[in-house]
Amino acid sequence: MSTVEPFWVAGRPVTGSATFPVRCPWDDHLIAMVAQPDQAQVDTAVAAAAAAVDAMMAMPAHGRAAALAHVAGRIAERGEELAALITAESGKPLTWARVEVARATSTFRWGAEEARRWSGELQRLDTDPAGAGRVAMVRRFPHGPVLGITPFNFPLNLVAHKVAPALAVGAPIIIKPAPKTPLSCLLLAELLAETDLPDGAWSVLTVPNEAMPELVADVRLPVVSFTGSAAVGWSIRDAVPRKHVILELGGNAAVLVAADWSATADLRWAAGRIATFSNYQAGQSCIAVQRVYAQRAVYEELLAEVMAAVSRLYTGDPADEATEVGPLIDLAAAERVERWISEAVAAGATVVLGGKRDGTTMAPTVLRGVPPDARLAREEVFGPVLVIEPVDSLDEGLARINDSPYGLQAGVFTRDLQVAFRAYRELEVGGVIIGDVPAYRADQMPYGGVKGSGMGREGVRAAMEDLTVERVMVLTGVDL
């Protein structure tokens, strides 16, 4: 391959002496060679981010909003190109890659809108005699430059969720994309380069994962926003306990189907949603449906409908318009999923559908009778695998969902408002989706988990708050 994709230092494309390949998970063909920064280039980017703090703070709200709106528009204009790139580097089916592009457009649009609304508040202090003649202005200011570390499964939109909120509040940001999927992030950098953001406002550093600890430790980057595996995320938190760390980690998302969701049409619709969102992106989403608990009154009919819906999913080349389930990110990931299925079966589980692997592709798989202590029931499978079990009561169903080291999102199919509010109150998760699967996410809503699923929140406005701290100015001698 004659050309090398550059990384970006302080808004400018740069190459170095080292490169690494990016290969397609479907057939392992070479997509691109990407330049890898050396330590001096990394230091230049970090120094530029630190130096850009004042310029970013001085940039008016309309300037930040205009930059973000420009990127949103350009993502939409180059949508097909970006979708094809996402599919090539991640193996995500083209239909889902287009959804990701649309979401990234929305994320930057929300960033532009929130940048204009980011104003703070006034508080009158004469509520007590000692505060007579005083008024407080309360605004939020960035903690400082941000290190954003993103995973392979949403190589565009999860980058957008780091970049858009940071730029909206005036925080310089350095993005470290996943080495397996840097290309859509690098194309996004081209769009950012078209804006009038100050020098040093952003960089994209395609460093290998083993170089990440040094970046994490750099005192010039007081904020680390990480999305990825729980093991890596908590190790970052442990390594820099005095930094402001935001962790969006894993999950093993569960669904409860209550007995009142009993109409055949309702069960068929729920089954279709469960089938689709346990297998979309080959299950490589932290809120992909992994566990389903259905009350016995509806369990057998639901199981039959789920099996029928999963059977209809088309698995194949992710570049094929008809493909709904593509490969996993690499062979090691597919082999691990296959191994976890075998472990569950050895412990007494039954595979009722699928269970076969072909290279990096795992057939959509449904199991029942999985022991509660099996890894498929407790850990994040990150593959197209669904466990579906009966429960005798709502009490048991809610308890089974909570019996997990994770707590990201859960779905509850019910038409009973009391059940909905009870689930909202009792489930130990960051989000409860009533009448749908936990894979639902709107990019403007607060998003994040509890327990092993992380700390902090994304969603544009929530992330803007998380990247900033309140600062108060009191005006004295004001005649209110």
C-alpha cells in the first residue's frame, strides 16, 4: 500500500517512522496502514492541548457551536463514505454502520445546541439578611484538557461522545482511538480540521494500547474519559486516583418480560426486539441484550417467538446490504465466545439455536438452563449470544437482573405502570427502558452505569457537566 494514513497533532496531519496495519475482521484483508506517533510527537500534542486552554476558554459560544455544527453537517454529507469505512474496519454490517453515522451527526448537532445554552445561573443571596446587596453567578468551567480513550465497537459515535462535549465546554481534547478501528476517527479529524478551532484544541494520537499508561499518567491531562473493558477502566482509575476519571464500562444487559405482556402480538414484537438487539453488531455492544427473564405465563411462547426471530437474521459479509449479523472484531474474540458457550453447556445449559463458529463469525445463539454462576450469565459475553430463562414472579425477575456485577441498562416489557415504577426504583442500573430492550439509547440522554459498569455519565449535556466544575462569583453592593 503506497499511502499511510496520518495521525493528527494540534489539528495538523503528521506521519512518523512507525506504522501499523488495519485489517478487515471479515476476511482479514489489509484496509490501510496508519502512522504511529513517537514519544516526541505525543508530547507535542499534549503540550499543545495544555497551551490551548486559554484560547478555548476565550472562544465565544457561537464559535464553538459553529465548529460543532459544521462537523455535524459534514458527517451527514460524507455519510456513505464513513459507513463503508466503519464496516471495513470493524466488521459492523453496513445497515448498522449507517445508524452509527446518523447518531454521530446527532451527537455533534446536540453539542452545537448545548454550546449555545451553556450559560450558568444567577442566585440572589439576599434570602438572608447577611446576603443583602449580594448576588452570585454560578458557571461551570472545564477541569482542563481531556484524554478520551475509545473502543472498537462504535469507532465514530463513541469518539463523537468524547469530542463534542469537550469542545462544547471549551476543553481541549486528545483522542486515542482503538488500534483496530482508527480510520473513521481519522476521517472525523479531517472534518474537525475544516473548522476555526484554536491550535491545540484537539489531536488524534494513534498510539498502541501499551503506550496508554504514560498518556493516562500525564499531569497535563487532568481528565481521563475512557470507554471500554472493565478491567482496563478500573486499572486506569487505580493508576490516577487524583484525576477526574469517567468510566463507561461493560454490562450484561438484561430484559424482564412481565406476565401482563401476554398478547401474542406484544410477545412477537418483544421477541423481534430481543433477537435484533442481542445480535446487532454481533453482540459487541455493552447494552446488547444478553439475559432475558420471562414470567412462566409467557415464557414458552416468548422463547418460540425469539427462536423464530433469531432464525430469520441473515449472517454474512458485513458489506452486503442484506447482512444483519457480521463477524466479531477478531478470531480471538470469536474463539472466546465459543469457549464460554461450551463452558455453559458442560455445566448443564442447552443450546436451543446456533452455537457454531465459522472463523470470526459466530452464529446467533440462544441458550436456556444456563447456571447463574456461568460466565454467560455473569460476565459480558460481547458476542451474539442470548440466555433466556423463566422466573416465577416479578420479585425473582428483578432479583435475577440485579444479581450481576454490572449495572448499565435494563429493559422491562410491561404495560403496568406500577411494575414500571417498581423496576425503575429497584433495579441497580443506570437506565431502565420500559416497553423495549436495554439497547435503546438516545444520544442526548444521560448514559452510564453503576457497580462494575463504571462511573460518570455520557450523553452530551451530562458529559459537559462531568467535564466541568462549578465556580462561583459573588457581586457585592448590588441593588436588587
